[in-house]
Amino acid sequence: MKYMAAVLAAAALTLTARGAEPAFDVVEKTIPELQAAMRAGTVTSRQLVETYLARIAAYDRQGPRLNAMVALNANAVREAEALDRERATKGPRGPLHGIPIVVKDNYETVDMPTAAGSLALASYQSTGDAFQVERLRAAGAVIVGKTNMHELAAGITSISSVGGQTRNPYDLARNPGGSSGGTGAALAASFAAAGMGSDTCGSIRIPAANNNLVGLRGTRGLASGRGIVPLSTTQDIGGPLARTLADLALMLDATVGPDPGDPTTSVAADHIPTTYVDALQPGGLKGARLGVLRLYFGPDEDGSAVVLAAIDRMKKAGAEIVDVDVPGLEDLLRDSSVIASEFKFDLAAFLAARERSPVKSLGEILEHGLYDASMEGTLTRRNAVEKRDTEEYRRALIKRETIRHAVTAALDEHRLVALVYPTLRRKPARIGDVQMGTTCQLSASAGLPALSVPAGFTDDGLPIGIEFIGRAWSEPDLLRVAYGWEQEAKLRRAPFSTPALVNGKAPVPVSFTAKAPNIAVDLTYDRIVSELRYVVRLSPPLRDVRLVALHRGKGDAPGPITARLLDALTPDGAGMVTLGHQDRSALAAGELFIRYYTAATPLGSEPLRLRMPGPAGPSSAPFAESAPSRLVP
């Protein structure tokens, strides 16, 4: 990690040397917006790289400590400078020229280690780039760094022995999805313009859903897997995540297509449009027939509720909605995964072909204890598989063909563009808990393309995704419908924890005092971790205090108690409260109140409203978080 710190320190020094020069704000900027700024001379690729590195320095190991990055490209600034010179002399190569991106740690890169989240491979340095990384560099993209992932891609909560636990920037106590959760968190936090993940069973789509992003698992064979550390070669596919569908389309243009080193891509050229951007036309929902796959909806599920509300709104925007049942699908999906059958053997084949690899098998990783404790059961079970070609494996392969035909038949029978369902039926799980509610297996087993896009937010401000699955090679159709939804709903929201930098640094905490007769409360709010520190000072005449409480109100009404600041057993009255989404929004709106309760005032004192300081500058301006939306029509 030493060289990672050195890269960040160099970027910070450069930004400091600029002094008061206004910095280009990269937060939420799209690839076309970044290109327009470089074309106009407003910013250079070098400055973009430095600004993204400054955000990584401020928020990845400090502040909210997202822990999304595991490596930084020490040559990124020099590569950006070279691309700036090339732009000046020859013009841009295309829409990704000079654009900073991040890639998942299981993509081989010549300039950074490829650990795939495993301590066993932390020192492995490849002699070549993965095919899709080659394509990105050829398009002029700058690889800023590599992102944390679930260890060996074998899970969906993004914890690894190399990078530890990545945190969700929308709720720091929850996971970002996996296994590409580092890429998901990094893009939500504007650590880069776009990024790459891989999907074996939901590992692009789940991080997209949990981080209010878009992500595509393409048709099997659309993109090369050469140079991606395998989990299951039958189910693996690499692909992009982004904040908008326009950015996703540009990343697809650069990365998909035939690779002589990956036979599965041999027919890809026949199915790839000149540009996926052409699919992004207004009105994509009008007249589009969408089938609601009721199998994937359940009662009392946060994800299901948000997605059903989104589907209702799609119908009002002109989509034709029909309920669809695929006969026998639930039974077909059961035991259709081939990950357990292939992982041990595919990983060994990959490592055997690389002389520099410090280990050659999953067994060696287990023998030397080079894994996170949370992975022990999974890795031990998968290492116990004695051979790939078993009766169970053959049955799974047959089921996969049957699933593909059954889904395609349902699409044809009902004349559908896509089937729709929640990417996750449950909201992101708390760190350490098991993530429930995945629907990942349908696309993974069918080999059909599935696109996850934002559906809305839960009441506590957590993103939920909706997934569109279509026929083989129907990526343009999925993009067209999803773009219609994106333009209708406009659901992209930046997380609270990674706001714009102030002079190259994270905003400082805001201090203020709330006063009333008999009580004064000194408060300090750190918006990037959503912590409200307080010291309650009571006047001597105030006796027999039962409670000093924080209320979330509406208008002038104090509303319910959300925190207890002082009671009879804690007379010092100092502490800290972590504000949830609703309380953050209430604070920004001036709708948090403090009341004290005594024997003389059993129903509470007059409400003391908390008022954040006015806009005296970016470091003290209140942070107005976007309100959650279930998209209830």
C-alpha cells in the first residue's frame, strides 16, 4: 500500500500548489461532459486524474473510509499528460480519450498487481493486460486504479483478504454489493468516470443496484474473459458499470467484441452495432411490452415494493405491462449454477499458465491461510470437489440450455422486449450479515443479457435496482427501454458521504450552538460520516431532568424522538449520534429539534430547532440530501 499512498500524496501536493485556482468539479460528471470540458480547454486529462486521486485520498482511507480501492496506477498522471499532448497534436482517439476509469482487481494489468481479492496473489504482477483493459487503453482511457472485490469473486458483499470490507457510500454500515462492490462504491463516490466489473452471478448487477448505478451482464460471448481471473468460465463475463446509460454505452463500444484468445467471442462481431449509443433514443418506453416475472417478487420485501412502484410508473409512461409465468422455471434454476463444479479447476488452469503466480491452486491458498476468515467455508467446500465432470455438472449444463429456451419462448410468446424483476429483492445487507434476496441466477444460467438500472429508493434512502433480461444479443433493445426509463425517472443521486472537495480536501465539520432558556447544546456535524456530536449544557435552575431528546419533526411540530442525548443516568450530556437518511434530510431542512423533559414539563419544553450555519462557503453549507422515492404513482 506504500506506493498507493505515494500516488495520493503526489496528487495532493499538485492540487495544493495550484492554490486558489478553481478546481474542475468531477462529481457526477458524465463522460460526454468530461470530453466537452477537455475539448473546450476547461480541464486537461491530467487535471482530471489528479482530481479523482484527490477524491480517493479524501474518502477511501479517510472520512467515510469506503475502502473501494486496492491499487493506484503510479503512471496515471504521466499517461494523462501524454494523452493531452496527443489531443493537442492529433486530436482525440474517441469518446474515452483521456477519461479516467477504474477496473476490478481480477482484471490483469501490467502496471498494477492482480490479486483478485486474495492475499495469495497480492504480489502477482502479470506481463500483459486483460483483453478488455487493452481495448480501454487503446481507446485512450486512463486506468486510475484497481478496485476491491469479494475474495476470488466468490461472494456478493465485497470483503477480501487484500482489501478488507468495502462500505456502501449511501449507508456506511451496509455492503456495496459484490463481487464488484469496489467498482460500485468507487463510481458512486465519483472516484472515476466509469469502471469495469465481472459477473458470474450478479456481480455487476448487484453493485449497480446497491450504488444507484447501471450495469450490464452481456450475452455470453459478447466480451472476452481473457486475462480475468476466473470463478467459472461458463458463467463469467466482464463488463462495465457507470452512473448513466450513455456512459455505459460508450464503455461497451470500447470493450466488447471478438478476441482470438477467447473462443466464446467468435460470433460476437455479427451481433454488435456500430455504436450502442444509437440505442439511446427518447421515448424508449412507449409501446414497449415488458413482462413482470412474478416469481421474483415477494411480500414485505423492500426491493420488490420499490420495483413494483417503478413498473407502475413505466406503465404510465407508455410501456405495456403483462404478468408472465415461465412454467417450471423455479425448478430449472435450482442447481443450475456450475460455479462449484468449475471454480477449483478453472482457477488452477489460470494460475498454471502464469509463471509469476506465487500459488498454483485453491488448495495452496487454503494450506497457507491466505484468505479472509469469512471465506473459509466457501473455499473449503469448493476445494473438496474431486472432479469437474460429474452427473450433477452434466445435469446443470442441460438445465442451462433448457432455461435459455424457456425464457426466450416466454419473450416470444408474449411479444416482449424484456422480462423485469428486482435486481435484489432486499435492500443492501448490513456489513457482516448475509445478503438475501438475490435474483442473479436467471441471467447467469440462461446466458442471456441482463441490465440493472435504478428503480428508486427505500424509505431509509437506500438504492434499489430493477433488472431487464432479454433475448441473446438484444443489448440495444434493453438499452433503449432502460434509457426511456432513465429519462423518465431521473433517479441518479450522489451519496451523502462523498461531497465535492473544498480546495482539494473533504469539507470540514460544521460547528454551531442551539440555545434556549435553561439549555444550550454545542453541536458539530460531520456530513461525510453523518455524525452529530453534542454537548448539552443545562442552566443550574433546571432540576430533575428526565430526558433531553432529539426529535425529527415536520414543519413546526417536533415529531418522534430519534435519539436520547441526556438522561438521569448520563448527566454529562456529551456524545455522538449517527444520523440516518431521514434525520440528515431533516437537519438540512431545519426540522430536527431538541426538547428537555422534567417533572415541571412532563410533556416537554418548547422545541429548540437545530439550524445549520448559512452558506458562508462550501465547507459550512448544509448538505441537502435528495429525498427518498418509492416512485409511488
